[in-house]
Amino acid sequence: MAKANPKAQWGSVLSRANHAEKYLRWFVDFCPVPIAMFDSNLHYILVSQPWVKMLGIPRLKLVGTSLYESLPRAIAHRHGLERCLSGGQMHYTAEIEIAVRGETSNNFQWDVQPWYTDDGSTGGIIVSSHALAEQQTKLLKSQLAEEIAERQYLEDAFTKIGTAIESANDAICITDGTGQPIYINLAFSDLFAYNLSALQKSTNLQPLFTDVQAAKVIHSAVMHGGTWTSELEMLDHDQQRIPISLKVNPVKSPSGEVIGTTYICTNIRDRKAAEAEINKSFAALGATLEATADGILVLDAIGNIIICNQKFVDLWRIPDRIFRSHDDSHILQYVAKRISSAKYLQNFGKGLSTDENSFEIVELDDGRTLECYSQPQNVLDSCAGRVWSLRDITERLASEALVRASEEKYRLQAEKLEQALQELKSTQSQLIQAEKMSGLGQLVAGIAHEINNPVNFIYGNLSYADTYTSELLSLVEMYRAYYPEPVEAVQAKLEEIDIDFLASDFVKLVGSIRIGAERIQKIVQSLNKFSRSDEEGCKSVDIHEGIDSTLMILQSRLKATPYRPEIQIEKKYAKLPEVECYAGQLNQVFMNLLTNAIDALEEDAQANGIWQIINEKPQWTRKDGKVSKILIQTEILNDAQITDTQRGDRLIIKISDNGNGIPDELRNRLFDLFFTTKPVGKGTGLGLSIAYQIITENHGGKLYFSSEVGKGTEFTIEIPLNQTR
């Protein structure tokens, strides 16, 4: 058996392609079987001579007419024919009865398949007809079905291969054994701007290569059965250089002989540009890493070193022989040995999750301290490695320690100064208040003394005046009894002065003078008790007398005014022994607390009430019907009721009012020095602060309060019955 000549085969294919039209005409004229070609509307395009003889209709009368005009019975197979036209069916077989030349009817088998235009769309169908004998029908149908199935499989395969090659992004060219191009796909034409006929003017695709000799070497190597793969620059039709990834494979015949080559060209211009940008970015990254003050180490997912800058090498003082060995495990082992204390860096983050950052302070074996931060590098939701950043903070920590020591020193000094300032302010306020109270006490004592002398003189002479008056009136009555008829002048004088009225009223007048003198004496006594100017030091006193004397002084503020009604005082005094205390200071506390209570009640009354004339009498009215009231309570808290460390019987004094209460935001500052809620000129902010110091510091007691907005405030004084000496 003679060996096939591949060159002759490829040449005959080319020859047939160049004479396709002539071959087609010969085929139609001399085809031994009836064949007809129809367009998409089932109009005749070409018919063979046997088809003309089968129908008995001249060719010119058939071309351009419809299939159903020449063969009306074909309408029964309309659906099958239309499926072939639409591309839904690659092959259709049917039996049809045809009257040959208008005479007897015979059965024919039709084989129908579509034909395609250059753009791949269905152009129409081709129908071949075969006469059938009845006894052969079943056998032929079976054989025909097998042939149709095989042909359909091959057609599908070729269609898929052709579609894949044409739709490929890579440029593909097929050459014959001489290097002559016989096929190029659309991507190849677009990439190099050549058509097939232009390339066929040369061999081995020489116009595409910058080096013609390279084209020959590649063709020769592949024709000997090898493959060629490389990256190089090739030329397009305008002689522009294109970076190409080239792969050349041999095309072999069924016998294994190389009969051609396949060139697969991939445009890598974008990849080259991306690589250039990546290289530029890596260069910039390298410069940045070297310029940073931190040591940088980048490890991949399995612990290999990707990048480490010179600062990292210097930081860990890695010997040159170890670093230049490029042994990643050796370098990392050296780093791990230098660590004396670390949580994550010791094992280079093996205990961390893939999305977890870390920060720690690392102690080295030479006493240095590093600040270590790590961050995972994730690509497409998978961990690609971890970046470690390290900085030597030994000097910084030493500086911070010095700064902290200095800050602590200055803080202590500041605290001492602040304490001294507070003590100075407290002492100043106490001195101011003491001076005020001293001056007030001296003033009160002086006034009381000056009033007391004339009042005592008046009160002391009232008894004599009373005796003398009685004797004189008795004498007058005696004269009237013994001389009922006085002289005219005396009688006129008696009538003028109304001696009877004068006698009775003069006694009453002396009694009124006595009552007034006694009242003045009580006021003087209250002033003396309040000021305690005649007492010094800590003495046992009657607390109730101090409270009452304070209320006596404040009597004018308790009476009704144009702005409020009378303030009622309710006392609930327990039976108290004499209490050892600084009476003058304690009276000052009572004065401050009662004054604040009166101020609160005045403010509440002014905001919620008004004087009105009712039944021709002025009355104070307010919607809530509240009556301004101050409640003063005293009691003894015995030893069994005390829960804190201060044991012994204690005196409790409660002074409460039913005013508006104290807002929450002001309660923490109530005892602060110079803090006041009163208008300028009315309050100094010293009263409660001084009271708090008198109770807590001078008497070893407590001063506290409870308040409810809208219901009132209660201040509680708690002091021991006996002061510790």
C-alpha cells in the first residue's frame, strides 16, 4: 500500500478551494442522484439533472419557485423541513410519494440537511432523493438512521471545534508542511492586522517575526515533531512591536506524520505593563521599607521569609554569615533564640487566627525592649502570610520613666500646694466669719449692755413709782373724803383732769411700763445667750435656749410680709441634758440653717401664692394650700443605736422646711466654700461651709441633709453630748 503524500493532499485542498465554483457546477450537472438546493423560503436555487428528470419539469421553470408548487405532497413534511431551516434539527429523513413525469407514483426517501452561510447562519436546505422498493424500505431506514446519527455527531464535533477556535481570545494560525498559512482565526487577524491572502505571500509567517531566521528555526523544529514555547516581540502589519507568548505545536496525520503546524499567539502587552507597574511598586515598596524606622518582616503562609528590610537585620543584630546564607529557617531560629519574653513573636504568630492582629512588648536577651505589631495578609479570603513590624523602644521607655518620675514629683508638690491653698481658703473663710461673728457678738453684747442699764434702772424704780402712786392717790381720796367741797379753783382743776379716770388709768400705765421693761429684759437676755460674749471655751449649755434665742432674733423674718404669709415654727423638743459644746458657734450654725430655711420658704411662697382681700380682710392664698412651716426636732441617740465607729450618746437636731427642695445637680456642692445659689449681694457661700466645719471639726460631729424636690429639705446635726478633751 502506497504511503500518502501529505503535500499532495494539502495542495489538492487548496486547488479545490480556488476552483470551488467550477466544481460546484460540475457537481450539480453530473450528480447521479436527484439533489435540490433551497433557500430559507424553500425556493429552488440549484437542481441536479436527475431531479429535473424525476419531476419532468425543466430546470429554468423550477429555479425561483416554491418546493410546494412542484411537489404539493411535501406539505405533509413541512414541520421537519422548518426544523432544519431553524437549526433545531441537523438532519431530517422522510418518505414521500412522487408521480414521476406525471405518470405512475413511486416512493422516494428524502435526506434533508441545512446549509450555512459564511457568517454561520442557516441559508436553506439541501434535499437528496432516492427511489425505494417496498422490501428495502425497512433496511434502508435502519442504515440511514445510523448514518444520520454518525454524521450528526461529526457535524456537532466540527461545529464545536470551529466555534471554539473562532471564539478563542488567542490568535491561531494553521500552516501546511511548507509553512504556508492555510487558516487564521478572527483573533489572529485582529491582533496582527493581516488577512489570510496577505500571509500566504510568504512562508513560516516571516512578516510577523523581527528575525526571519528565528521563524525558520521554529518551523524546522516543530516539523521534526517538537513544540516551541517562548515569549518574544512580533510585528503587526504596521511594523509595530507586540509582546507575544508564542506556542507552536505540530499537526499530525492519522499515521503520526507531521503535516503542518499550529501557531497560538497570546498578546501579553497588558501583562507586561502590569509586571512593569508591579516592579515599579516593588521598587517603591523596597525604598519605603528601607527608609522606615521600623524593622519589617513579611512571612508567607508556611513561614518562609518574603521580605525583610535592613532595619530588621540591624535590630536583631543578625550575623552576616547567617543572613547571607538565605536559609529562612536558620534566620528565624536565630531571631527566636534572642527573645526572652514574648507571646506571639516567639512562634511567629502560629497561635493567631487568620484575621487577628497582635500587639505585644518583646524583651530581648540583651536587655532591650521592642514594640511588636503584626497584621495578617489575606488574599481572596485566605491567609497569604503575616507582616511583622518591630521598633526598639528601650530609650523611649527610659525617657518615659524619667518623665513619670518628674510628673509624680510635681504632682505631689501640686497636691501639697492645692491642700495648702484649700487650708488657706478655709482658714481665710473661718477668719472672715469669725471676725464677722466676733464683731457681731461684740456689737450685740454692747447693745444689750447699753440697753440693759437703763432698763434695769427703769424696772428697779417701777416698784417705788407704784408705791408712791398708791400713796398719792390715797391722799387725794382722803382729801376728797374730808373736804367734799373744795374751793372753786381746786374743783375746776379736778374736773379738768378728770381725777377719777386719771386715778384708775395711772395704775394701768405703770403696769404697762412694767410689762414693757420685762420684755426688753428678755430680749437682752436672748441677745446675751446668742452671742455668749460672757462665755469662753467649751461649756455645758441648754441647747433649747440657744435655738429659742436664735428664733427670737429671727422673729421679724418669721412674721408676715407683703411677699409671703407668716412662717409657722413647730418645735418637737425631747428632754435633753445640758450638752457640752461651743455655744456661740453652735448658735451660729442654728442661725445659718434657719436663715436658709426662711429664704427657701420665701422663694416658694413668692412663686406660688399671693395676698388677696377676702371678706374685707387680706389673706394669703395659693393653689396647693401649703402653709409655710419650719419643724425643729431634738432627740438623744443612745449608744446601742449608733452603727459607726463613734460610740457614746449623741445629740440629734433636725431643722426641716417644706419649701421646693434642693435640685440634684446642686447637692454635691452644697458645702463647698463660696458656693451659693442666691443672687449677688444676698449670699456669700460661707454659711453652710462654716457650719459644716463647726460641726465636723470643732464638735466632732456630722452635718448632713436629705431633700426631695417639691417637698422640702431637712438638715441634721449630730454631735456628741460630751466633747473629748
